Amino acid sequence: MENDDAGSARSARGSDVTHRGQFRGRNAAENPLGGARLSPCRQACHHRLMSTRRRSFEKGHKRKYLVVIDDTDECDRAVFWAAKRAARTKSQIVMLRVIEPGDRNQQWLGVADLMKAEAEEAANKALDKYAARAKKIARITPDRVIREGETAEEIVKLIDEDADIGILVLAAGTGKEGPGPLVSSLAKTAGTFPIPVAIVPGHLSDEEIEAMS
């Protein structure tokens, strides 16, 4: 069942959604069945093999492209492709920014609060930037989601909660370090991921992406 409003608060910006999840310790990534630890992405997929049925094409629904917003250069490639595809298929975009707790839960309360406020400010700035980009590209005003936790886990949780999300859009880096940790992790779990994943090569130009979208 679709649950767009559960555990969320909508801001005056319109489609902003903020969800504050609980921080998870080191043991959260352990395999509950015993044995080796699972990566965050594998753990998320492990618990959600039976994902919520998609409802994108039912009456009153609209398909959504989910784009993970981060600070990499190639993020713009994912936004560009998703915006073009959404415009051409009369779909919507959801932009997700995940704030990972890191060492914040080990800090004193005042320091942790300051770090959290700075992270939320940075998240909103990033979403402002790419929301404006999507609107310029395709005249689409994306839904915006900010969450706290492990990125891979929060992606799968959001997909499970919003039955209109039909495609996850990522962009692959072009540097010598590889396509990026999220793309690399998802590649290992693609067979059990709840929805199709589109990976946009980071070297493609606007013109090349437009011709393919």
C-alpha cells in the first residue's frame, strides 16, 4: 500500500519531505542469519525481496524516477537524464539526499546538533541546486526527500514506501577509483533489487543524453 505521508513532514517549499531515521551502530550491517557481514545495500535488499507492488500506472498515480543527490560531478548526469525521461514520459522525479551520521553520534550533544544542522543545510542547498536544474531542463518541480542513515538502506526504504517509484537513476563516475561505491554495491545486488536501475555514464554530454532519453 502506498504511504507517501508516513513519518514525514512537508515544508513550505511544497514537495519537500524530511524523515529522520534512527542512527544505526556497527552491528546493523551484520547478516541476521549468521556468517559474514552484509554490505548496507545487500542488507537492504535482503530484507526487502518482497517489495511493495508498483502502482505507477494505476488511476491517480504517476511513475516517478528516483535520483540520489550527492556531491559528485556525475550527479548532474543522472538529474539531466531523469528530467528528460520524465518530461517525455509524463512522469515525476523524486530527489533523495541522504545524510549519513558518520561519527556524529559519538560527539557531545551540542557538537552533534551543530553538525546535524550543517548537514541539513548542505542537503537543502544541494536539492535547491538540482531542483532548479530539473526545472530548467524539463519544467518539472521534483519531489524532495531528506533522510538520515545509510544511503543504500534509505534508498530501498523509500522505494518500499512510495509505490509510484518505478526506476532508480544513478550516474557512474569516470575517475580511476571506479564508478563510485553506490553503483559498485548495487551492481552486486541487481538481481534482487526491487525496481530497475538506470546507470548514466558520467562522461556523456547533454546532447548525447538527450538523444538517448
